[in-house]
Amino acid sequence: MSQVGEHTETLLQLCLKGDQRAQMEIYKRYYKAMYNTALRIVKDSAEAEDVMQESFLNAFTKLHTFKGNVAFGAWLKRIVINKSLVSYRTRKKKNEVSLNETLYKVRDNDVSEAVDVDTEQLAQQVLTTMKSLKDNYRISLTLHLIEGYDYEEICGLMDISYANCRTMISRAKESLRKKLDPVRS
């Protein structure tokens, strides 16, 4: 095991004993990645912050159930994704629309005239374009392409059938392709 992994394990043991400094150190290590995960699903920064905070509280109170079969970060990310999906579904049932969605203006889809588009810019363009997809497409692609979940895991998280999952991801990819390259559409 690496020194970082050993140090994380030591911190987790201290967290189990209620050490607040160890909890703060774990929080500092993981908060940014967990916030970004939540934000990609809920699409609202304040809601993503709330989801992340609730996830950490949940993780620290349920830490005794962490068996170490997977990395702590993966275990925590699963909590964040589940809480994000619950939050998203709850907001959708209430038909709430975030202020960010209301104020968001769609940028012109012009592709840079430079042939040498920087990879980072291209990745940012893909992420920005993903935000404009239908919600179920955006969430399924985020889980599959960004978070790395396979179809079976996505089926469980989204409570859909395997066939529906494959179809939805396939259609989401096609929709994303069309939005990224409107000339071929």
C-alpha cells in the first residue's frame, strides 16, 4: 500500500474515534472531487455544496460500515452520487428550476477556427455541451463517461433496466455528437 493510502487509513481510524482534525483532513482531501461529482449531476452549485456536505456527514457517521474492499474515495463517491440523484429527483418532482439554469445563456456553438484546438478546451466544450442535454442523458453520460460506472451500476443507480440503460447512453452519445458537430446534423 502506498504512503498516501496508509496515511488515509490512519486518518480513517482516527475518524472512527471521533478525531475532528482527522475528519477535516479527509474533508480537505476529497471535497473538491466530491463537489464536482455532485455538481455534474444536480447542475446547481448551492445544491451541489449541500449534497457534498450531507455526504460527508453521512460518511463520517457510517464510517464503521466501510470495510475497505474499495478505496475510501470510491466509497465516498458512491455516497455522493446516490445523494445527488436523490436530490435531483426530489427537485424534479417539485418542478424546481435552479437560478443558474434560468440565467444560463447558451453560447454560440461555433467551433474554434484554429485547427489545433487545445485538448483542455475541447474537454471543456464537451462538458459544457453535456449540460445542454436532456437530464437523463446528461446524468447517464456523466455516470458512464466521467465517473466510470458500467451499465449494471448505472442501472442500479438510476433504477432502470439494462436495455433501457444501453439505449439511453447510446442516444445520449448521439445527441452529444450532434450538438458538438452541428454541421453534420
